[in-house]
Amino acid sequence: MIKVGIVGATGYAGGELARLLLQREDIEIRWFGSKSYVGQEYTSLYQNMYQMTDAVCGSDDMEQISREVDVIFTATPQGLCASLIDEEILSRVKVIDLSADFRIKDVAVYEEWYKLRHGAPRFIDEAVYGLPEINREKIKGARLIANPGCYPTCSFLTIYPLVKEGIIDHSTLIVDAKSGTSGAGRGAKVANLYCEVNESIKAYGVAGHRHTPEIEEQLTLMAGEPVRISFTPHLVPMDRGILITAYASLAKEVSYEDVKAVYDRYYTDERFVRVFKKDVCPETRWVKGSNFVDVNFKLDPRTGRIVMMGAMDNMVKGAAGQAVQNMNLMFGLPEDKGLKLVPMFP
Amino acid sequence: MIKVGIVGATGYAGGELARLLLQREDIEIRWFGSKSYVGQEYTSLYQNMYQMTDAVCGSDDMEQISREVDVIFTATPQGLCASLIDEEILSRVKVIDLSADFRIKDVAVYEEWYKLRHGAPRFIDEAVYGLPEINREKIKGARLIANPGCYPTCSFLTIYPLVKEGIIDHSTLIVDAKSGTSGAGRGAKVANLYCEVNESIKAYGVAGHRHTPEIEEQLTLMAGEPVRISFTPHLVPMDRGILITAYASLAKEVSYEDVKAVYDRYYTDERFVRVFKKDVCPETRWVKGSNFVDVNFKLDPRTGRIVMMGAMDNMVKGAAGQAVQNMNLMFGLPEDKGLKLVPMFP
Amino acid sequence: MIKVGIVGATGYAGGELARLLLQREDIEIRWFGSKSYVGQEYTSLYQNMYQMTDAVCGSDDMEQISREVDVIFTATPQGLCASLIDEEILSRVKVIDLSADFRIKDVAVYEEWYKLRHGAPRFIDEAVYGLPEINREKIKGARLIANPGCYPTCSFLTIYPLVKEGIIDHSTLIVDAKSGTSGAGRGAKVANLYCEVNESIKAYGVAGHRHTPEIEEQLTLMAGEPVRISFTPHLVPMDRGILITAYASLAKEVSYEDVKAVYDRYYTDERFVRVFKKDVCPETRWVKGSNFVDVNFKLDPRTGRIVMMGAMDNMVKGAAGQAVQNMNLMFGLPEDKGLKLVPMFP
Amino acid sequence: MIKVGIVGATGYAGGELARLLLQREDIEIRWFGSKSYVGQEYTSLYQNMYQMTDAVCGSDDMEQISREVDVIFTATPQGLCASLIDEEILSRVKVIDLSADFRIKDVAVYEEWYKLRHGAPRFIDEAVYGLPEINREKIKGARLIANPGCYPTCSFLTIYPLVKEGIIDHSTLIVDAKSGTSGAGRGAKVANLYCEVNESIKAYGVAGHRHTPEIEEQLTLMAGEPVRISFTPHLVPMDRGILITAYASLAKEVSYEDVKAVYDRYYTDERFVRVFKKDVCPETRWVKGSNFVDVNFKLDPRTGRIVMMGAMDNMVKGAAGQAVQNMNLMFGLPEDKGLKLVPMFP
């Protein structure tokens, strides 16, 4: 029985962790940590889990939690995990941080984009970027996981094989992303009220969204040279789901079959990445509630470009599901344990 | 390994059966029967299950199917199952019919409300009304199950303890029901287009909806005398979920604790019925994707009435989930096998 | 040119008043009063009106406003208007209060249901309940209008002809109401976030909603004896619209034609109440953006009941549109001036 | 009084024309033409207009209609208008064609992208591309208007000043478009059912959407040399609205003020194009129900690119509203007559 603590359990990502872990018999959630709801029954906030747990929310005191569990998930605002973590905690438990604190290796870049002073730069090097599709072996031995961002996970997995194989000219890369509203979190803000989001679509964070350097850093590792992209997220009136539409000029002449072969080579053995058949576009409805990323592409000979598409549930593969996938690897369990979820449609 | 055939596999209820059964290791779906898509890959219609099955849609020839499987689910339009079934088929396989063909014991009532001539009246008596909460033992030994309707399941479970215990005056019963749009099926009709349903709510089938006699028949069995109700369904702009708001005058003076005790007595041991705490209203978001029915009530001393509320996922407990629950019972499996699904929120 | 001040201009009802009044050439909005946004450009909050006004939000100082305008609309939380109004203000301007402060004539009832001490009981008698369909003449001469609540407007207009004509037994009246989310206001609350409201429906305020006594008081006036109802509102995942489904036992034997004749008699000359043809159910999509209330009914001989249905845009006829209708009457203008809006579909 | 005929009155664009024209006192809609509903009351299909017209649907016989009206709007599938129009009709009435038949001047391009043989190529030259912001004077004298497509209107108005002024390198132009579902029409197709569209987003027509050559042809006219773009539309779960996010590399060094000055120069006198203030992104909710196009841009010095954004109601400025704007110009009326609609929010 693996004992789990969740810090930030009352946010949407925390709630999704609870959803995924409560269906498992090899896991016990020992701690539902919260800032605002200490002492309240957890299911009074997530009535969907009524009768599945009778836990009461605890504090977010990681020192104390680390004495009671085997692994801590931090689904907390930027900066919090870095401010709480220390060697003692890491010596006792594994930590999977769903915030951005340890994702970016260049601390100056982190501090510039996040407008924060990093609280624990000494752990940045140690932290493993928790994308199993590229760092599987490192994850297995890690103490501290930087669980990737939602947009970066979907963008990277959609694009990286073509960057790595030199098929696209990465200097032309444009990523137009669309996300459901759960990505905005459970905080009470006018901008996220039903009537503000419903029946509308908008771009936000144009030319300045914090996930940009995260995507760039990972693609840079693949390209072997600096990659700089345009990244524009949009807010879509739906609960869950991210869709990536990425554009780039082709670096060489390729056929449909050439590109398909690349994707297949990278993903045939990846359980959670599905390469669709020719001309079938990814749609977020096909991944809802699951850990899948669906990808496909279309060549456009008129313009010499390729359009790459990826769809993912931002709450699962984009947050809680990927965190569980990382946990499975860290504890020597089958990577897909508890994640064999058939997407729910409609 | 239980071998399963689904007739009507390409409708929403059929798709939900596939979702629930594909996550099980003790089940093999051998037949995806369809009227319109014979020969097409099943996942071309349900891309969410891509790579989880490579099945091709077959016909709806129940005679043939019955030679290849252990149990057939018929998720088909009214009248079809009754027109296809016969003694030979029933001697070979168990049949769980998700249509209304065998739900109503009084064939005249069926024919009046459904405007159909019943195709197999000889099996009506044998068919067991598949609501495990009241017919658990009969279901275990049945060959033919009439899987209850979505509205009847939610209405009945919300109301029946108070009818049976004589707490309410059933002659005053009014059931105001609200359903998500998946209940309308996957047929191409203008009335169910996105722009027709979105941003609107309407009543339909007022004073004439076919689920009325089904609810009445079951409540009559509980009351021991004829029950006649007002039942009004409404279409709500959401995918899944049914909410029942039922009104009745109290037949005697009761306190909150009295009524709560009744619900608790009936449902404490029922895994799939959750009685909420005082003043917590059921909401469809708390049951999405799960087999739960959430119920609660509110006394109104000003009017001498009680308001009973129930929420359920029409696709799961209201259709496919209940059908699987019935299958589990028929095959001697744990009743909740494959149904321990944590509701998905948001 | 009528000069208008809006107190509470930044809420949804205030925004709707601005939408309706900015399209008129005989109106000048002189004051956009606000509590939280004083000094901010109004269109920074309502970008839809960009370039249509360059106003900056002012305070909610009614004394000051009353010196600059001819009429003040107060679209403010309960209690505010009553706490600000006085004889001096009323001697200078007309006041149309969209809150509940002056709707209920029995101050004890108001204070019980609203848990507030009434700030200006001396004006309650003078205030006219601003439902033009019943109080048209009184409204014309009024200084202070209590603009009806959204649920009461739709409920009352759907039901009252049958109460007044003694067609229904009002002791059996049950009103099941459904509302879009704009009715919950623009305040930042978790319960009204997109992901909390979307894909769900719930009852709220069961047996205790504050609009209950308002509906009862008006129906009592029609019946000539005390009317007590069950009233249950529900929150629906859509922006606008209220649907009323009301149930009552018939007090006498009536045919479809009898009841239709009653509705026609009351409403043929009412521009904003549309009685639908037989068997056409009101739907909120048919009134969106307009000042209409659509009504219809269905007799149910099986139960001896009648089902009455009404649909309305809660923001227009349920709030700002009705307020404008009242203003038109008070200023001797055509009642439908600026309100001849064709409902927007889809 | 201008007498109007609408061919294709029962589709969404036809319904929107009726909405806009029924609120005018200088217009009489004489003919509601339909293919499928001849003989049915128009308001039985558009109950929102109940009591505003008692018209019965007529045929789509343009010859006959042309004898009864002054102007015909054809809101019909591609190819129909071209197959029905002739010199006689054009000699009697003005025709505003909302289909694509006369938008593209190069008939070979039309036939390649639309897979149709053009039925009346002799009128292509005469037809004026009905975008008042660029062709105002020509429209005034035209007999036949090719009303622009929804995506082209929004894309072109968002981008063209920067193409014309040489600010962007048009060879790098990428247009990522998002549309509400009304753009898909009122036909009964499974893909447009509520449960298929809701809670999902997808790209479609990737590298092959028919609006691509229309945008290219118009931009080519502005650039004075061939423009070729990448254009990808997406389906968004909302009724109305188009959002354009367009990307291009800058052709020269420019400041925010430089670019803002260009937009202002082109659009200050344009009533229906609103250039937003710095950093305020267009959102479709701010234009709902109105004839506005809202535009803005963001420079991205990191990549040397500019992001251009435009929002529009696809049913109004993208179809019916623009058609009315053209009609106003053709009949010597104020261009904004009947179009001074304040956008409806929420």
C-alpha cells in the first residue's frame, strides 16, 4: 500500500488526483492538504467522492506530511513547493510537483517569466522533467519530479519527433493552443464565471504565456540548438481538453508516408500516445477523462508547411494522470496502472 | 471470459456499454451490431476507443450473434428486441434489453403508450425488471432482463421508499425531470443539433411521455394500489445527467429525522445509491460517468409537502451501467465489478 | 431627452439596462454608478459597448445622482435602495428599483425572508409593483417602482389568469422553475465558476427561495384569498432564460378551448405576452434578448391536472427590459419603445 | 418600403436576415423561400418570430420572386444561386448572394475548390465583392453582390491593412480560425448534434477549406502580388462567433504605435470595425448579435512576429448583417440602418 499526500487537494488538479487514486486498491490517500479549507470534510468540496472517503482537509505542512506518507503530490500555485521543500523532506518521501517550480532548468528564465524569486534553486538540477515518453528511465530513480505543464505536454508530444528528425524548420514553429476552462483553476475570479466564459473564445497571454519557455527548453534539447516559438493559448467554453494546432515549414521534401513513419516509430510502443489514421483530426472529446494524447498531421504542399495537431485532457495527461504515471514509474509499478481509462464520450 | 454481443452498438447507450466493458479483463466484446454501419470499423464512429478494439461492425442478426456470445445487450429502438427474440435465442444466451419492450407487464398499456404492436408478448412475464435495488434475487436467475428506463430508474429510486412506507400521499405525486441531451440518441435530427439545444431549456412530451406508465407500474407494486403521477421531462443543454425534482403532500406528520431514517434504511447497504447529508442537494455533476444515484429531500412545513431530489448519469445507471450491474448479477460476479467508477468532475 | 442614472451599472442587470438604453436616441445615460469600479471606464468592464460610450463609473451616491438625472434605476443588492432613498430624492427623480426592497407590501414578510431590517418602510405603500400587465395605470403616475423579480414575473404571468378565473385549485400549485446563470449575478463566487455550472443542473433554495412570498402575494391579490405555493428554482448551464413549469389540479372541468380562451382574453392585447399554439411548448431560446414571455399549457385528463409553461429572458422581461417598459409608461412614451427586439436565435 | 425576398429563409443565415429585417419599418419581407418547408408557417420553424410575421414559406423560384420584390437575398447552398440567376431576374431586382458563387473571380479556382461547375460564369465579373470597407462605392451601383464568407470577412479585415502597408511578410501568413457552430448550418447531420460538438474542439478542413482561396484573392488584390496563406478553421462549442488569430513575420521594424496608427487610419471612420486599446484581446462575446468586427494585435519581439486578432459574429457581419449593410448601400440608405445593434452580453 502506497501512502499518498496531496498538497493543494482542493483545486481541480488535486481533485483529479483524488479521483484517479481513489479507484486504486494499492493506494491510500493519507493527507488532503489545503490552504483554505483545513478542518472541512473533503467531500463537502468534492461531493462526487461522497462515501468514497471521509477525510478531513489538513494543512499544507510538507514537513509533517512527509512523516506520514511515501509520496507527496504538490498541486499548488507557483512558488509554493519551492518554498516548502528541503533535503529532509526529500530524504523521506518522493515529491511530484505539479507546479512549474522545477520544470525550467535555467533559473534566470524561470524568474523572468514567473516574476518570482526561486525558493530552492539547489534542487533544480536534481529534479527530473516528468515526461515519461522521453525521460522514463530517469524518472524511475528520481526523488523529485517536475510534472510538465498542460500546454507543454501536448505541444511537445505533438511536435518533437519532427523537430528531432529535422523534418521541420523549427524557426518557423507556431503553436496555436486551445484549452478548456478547468485549466484556469478553482479560484473565484470574475473572468472565470460561467457567463464570462460561456459562448465565447479569446486568446490570452499573447506573446507572454509562461508555458512558452518550458516548451522551448524541451524542444531545444531535442533540436540540439535553441528553439524559439510563437505560442498563443485560447480559452474555450468547455470543462476539459487541450487542442494544439502547430504550424511549421518543412525542412525537406517529405511524403505523408515519410512523416507517418516517423510518428509511428516514436509512438507505436507508447501506450498513451495515439497516432490517428490519415485525415482523422484529433478532437478533445476523444480523450476526455483519459491519459491519452492523440496526434496527427496534414501536409500542405501549397504552402510548403505541415500542420501538426494534438488533443489531450488537460486534467489527466496534462496534470494528474501524468503525475500518477510518474508515480507508477518511481515505485516500480506498471506505468499504466490505474490509467487504463477509456475516454468518456459524450 | 464472458463473451458479449451488443446490438445497437453505435448508438450512445451502445457506446457507453463498450466504454464500460472495454476496461474489463474478464469480458470480451465479440460483436458490435449495427443497422447502418455494418462493415465499418467501430472506432471510426467512436474514436475515443481507438486502439482499444479493432472490431468491425456486424449486423444485428440476433440468431447468429447468439451462437457466438454468452450475453447480448440490445440497445435498440423500441420494438426491435421483441421482434428478434425467440425461445431458441433465449435458450442459448442471456439477453439484457435496454429498450422498453419488456419493461411494462401490461401489454395493453405498452401498446397504447408506444403505439406499437408487441412482437413477443409471451416473454413479458418471464422478463425481469432489471432494477437490482428491488429485484436483485430475481435478476440472478433470469434469462431476459428488461433494463429500466433512465427517467424511471432515477424517479423510482428517489421516491419509492416514501411510497412504500406510506409517508407521502401518492395521489399528489408530481415528477419534474430534467435530462441531458445524450438521452435523445445519436440520430441526425434538427431538434438535437447543437444550436437548437444549446442555450435553451424546454419541456417535452408533457402529459404523454412513455416513461410515465413504467414509473407508475413500479410505484403501484410498492404502494399496493394504483399510483398515477404527473411526469414532465425537460431537455437541458448538457451531455449527461438526469435530475428529478418530485413533489408530494405528506400523508402524516414526519420530522426530518423520520424521513432520513427511512432513506437510510433502504439505502445504507446499496452501493450505488447515496443519500446526501441534510440540505445538500443532488447535482448531476457529482455523478457524471458513474453508476450512482444521489438522493435527498426537503420538508416544506408551509405547504405540508416534501420535495424529493435525485441525480443520476442517464448513460450509466440510467442505461449501460445498470445493464452491466444486471450482467454481473446474472453471471454470479460481484455486483459492482467494473462499476467502481469515481464520478468525473469537472 | 430623458437623462438616466444607473446605480449598480456594473452588474449584469445594470449592463443589460445600458445595452437597452444605448440603442435609443431619446435617452442619455448620465451616470454609471458602481461600488467597486469608481473611476474606471465603463467599457473596460463591458467591452461589448466599446465606442458606444466613453463614460467613467461614478459612485452610488443617489442624492448626488438625483440632481443630474430624471430617473434612477437601482440594480443593486437587497437593502441598498431602501437605505439610500428619501423624500428629497423622490421629489426630484423617478426611481425604478430592480431589487426586492419595495416588492412585498407586508414588511414583516420581507424582513423574515430577506433577513434584513427594511430601511425605508414608509415608502412601501407608495411603491407600485411594476408589472405593466396588471398595474399599467398605477405605474404611469408612480414616483417609485418596485420592479418585479425574474421568477415572479414569469411565474405570475404564466399562472395568474387561471387563478383569477378560478380554473385551478391554487392550494395545489407547484412551480418548478429553471434559470440561466446570469440570474446569479457577476460576483466572483466559486459556485458560479464555469466548471461548476457547466454540464450540471441542480435545485437550490428548496422550500426557502425569497421569490416565493413575492409570487404568493401577487397571486393572493388575484385569488382574493391567501395563496401558498411550492416554488423550486434550478440552475441551468446557459447564460439567459427562465422556464416555468407549473402544476395544479383543475378546479372544474374545462376543455382545451376553454383554457385557451382565458389566456387569449388576458393576453391578446398584451404586446409582450405570447400565447403559443396548441402543443407548442415555450423554450427559452425563442425569447433570448427580447422582452417576451411565452406561455402555453397542457391539460392532463389522466390526473385532473393542468401543466402551465412560461419562458422568458430573465435579463430583459425579468429585469432590465421590464424596467424600461416601466420607464416608458412613467414618461408617457409608447410602452414598447426600444423594446421591439426580435429574439435572437441561435 | 423596400420589398424583400429571401431564398433559403429557413437556414440559420436566412433566419438571421429575417431577425434583422423584421425590426425595420422601412422593409417588408414578401417572400420566405424554402426548399423543404413550402407551405409551412415560417414561425413554426422560427418560433422566436412568432406574432411578428404570419408568412407561409414559398418556393425558391427566383423568377417568380423577382416579380414581387425589389431585392432578393440568396442564403442557399453553393451552386444554387448561380443555377437560378439570369439576365431577366437581374434586370428586375437586385440580388445579394450569401453563397460563394460569385465571390471568386477566377472561375477555375472556384470550380477546383468547390468541386462544382459554375452555372453562370458570365455574371462573375459584374458581381461586386460585398465588403463595404473596401468596395463601398462599387456596391452602391451594383445589381449583384457576392456577400463575403464569414471566415474571409473576419480574416481579411483583421489582416489587410498590414498587408497593404507592407508591414508584414505575407509569405509567412498563418490564419488560425475558430468558429461557433451556427456556421455549420441547420442541416440534420450527426457531426453537428449537441453531444458531438459540446465539450470538444477540433480542426477541420485542414489545408483544404474553401474559404482559403477567397481570402487569398482579396489579400492578393491588396498586396499587388500573389498571397498564399495557411488557413485552419476550428469548430468551437458555442452558437455564434468567429475568432481569428493570425501570425506573420514583420517585414520591417515597427513599434506598437506604428502599427496602431495604421489600424486607426484604416478604421477610425469605419463604424463596424473597432480597434481595441492596447493589450485588450478581442473576444467573441463582445460582438454577439452585432455587426462589429473587433481587432487588435500584439508584437512579439522575441520571434519578430506579430499576432493579429479579430472577433466577429459569424451570423451578422459574417453573413446577414453584412448583407443588410450591402442592401442599405445599394438602396441609398444610411449604411448602418437597422444595424446599430449593441452586442448582447452575457
